[in-house]
Amino acid sequence: MTRKVALGAACTLLASFFVGTTTASAAANPLGIAFSKSTNVEHYGKPTGMLITGRCNTSDPKFAAARAKGAEVLAYLNPAERSDSYLCAQDEKFYMGNRGKVPLWPYPSYGQRLNYGGTKLTDMRPGSAWVLHVVKHVETLMREGKVDGVFLDVTGGQLWTSLANWNSWTQTERNLWTDGNIDLVKRLDAKRRAINPFFLIVNNNVWHRNGDSRAAAGERYVDGVALEHHKYSSAWHRRYAERKFGDLGQRRVLVIANNTTDAVSWSKVSGVTHVSNQTSAQYKYPNMPVVSFKYLGDRD
């Protein structure tokens, strides 16, 4: 089948932060997260449906079947963190074939920083060996043509968990982490423009950090972001969903809502393209689509 695609926390911001937002009308479609099983995946196999695979199941034939019917499939990757324990061969391949080889964040001492329990932060400094490895790994995905893009977990302007304790970092350390995340998506964007401009890049975080606008530069290199479990009542996140993002004409702004009611409400927000009603505990496989399929205007 031929398809054509045309070229964490609420914050107080100055109104000027939102200059340049999109005014596109809402056209939200179903999003399904299938981190370990492929139950219900077939229900997303229509043009404008979207699926996110897990760390270990990208080669499940149900994803290929859904793609053949028009769905877009994004491969899950987490460039910013490395699990402490082995998960599966697919995951290990991403982590340099041996997670023990992955360069870790060197501050305040090597391998000390973490974002969630059971993980360590990777060396996300601009141009690091790890960043270059991630680019090479994604380049391979672009050339293989088995997925439509990547879902980059955690990647964005800053870290938000209490374990990360971002506010305790020195300004130099914060700048290195933010700039490294921007460097990663900038390099990925350059690769996809050279290899396959239709390849999608979506990050699961916002390009914002408290205190300045340094992170906003990352928005131009991605097709959009995922807003994960923010309440519909959060005016900041509703307005952030309207941001412009990349210029390839294939906007993908995903909302993972807390429940069905919120998902339906989010589907009507200008700029949002896909919604899910899955809680974190329900990421194993998708629920049934929570909204109908709608023409996005940028593909067949």
C-alpha cells in the first residue's frame, strides 16, 4: 500500500513563550501503546492510526500488518537512561550490545545521576560517543524502513522527577544536558532529511525548562512531542500542544490522557493529532481506540 506524508510538570511562563504557535484545527486520532503485547493492535491499522512499540516487541508481525493498512508505528527508545539490568536482545542492541559499555552521565561523579529507580542517566552531552551511537542506531531504522519513526522517551529540555533532583544541578551541568538533548534531535533531523524526510521524530517531554528559554531550540527538529498524563485542566500543557515544532509538514503531537473523558477533551485541542486513554499500568497493550479516525491532511 502506498502512503504519502507531506513534507513534565506545569510551569508558570511569560505569555511571550507561546509566540509562533500553530492555529491548525484539531484532528486527533487514536494512539495505542503496546510496550509488551500486541493485543488490540489490529484496531489501529487504518490511515492516521498510530502505535508505539516497546523495547522488545518491535518485530511483532501485528505491527507490520497494521502498517500495511495505514497505521504509523513508532519504535520506543530511551536515549537519556540505561536500565541497570538486562531486558532483552532488542533492548541490549540499542544499548551498544552490552549496557555495561554505555557511557554514563559524568556529573557530579560518573554514573551517580538517575531519573527513575533501576536506571542510570546516560552521557547526553553534545557530541558524546553515546549521542553519536543513538544517531547511528536510528539511522539504521531509517534505512530498514520497518517502522515509521521513533518515540524518544525522557528526551527534552530538562528532567522532572524527584530522583533526578534537577534543581540541585549546577548551571553548567544543566546546560550540558539540555544542549545534548537538542544536539541529539538536531543530528537525527539532519539524518532523516538526507535519508527519509517522512521518518517521524517524537519526544516524550517538553522543550522547556524552568528559568529560561534555552530548551526551545529543540522544537524545530522534531515533528512534535508526547504529553504524558497531564490533566486536561492544565492550561499550560494545552497551550504547549499548540507549539509549531518542525517544518516538514507532518505534525505529530501525542497526548496520553489519564482517562477516557480527558482523552476525548484533549482530542479537541488545537494542535493535538493523536490521543490515548492508557494509564501507566495499562501500557502493556492498547485499549480499544478512544476516538475515531480523522484525515490529517498530510498523507493518503
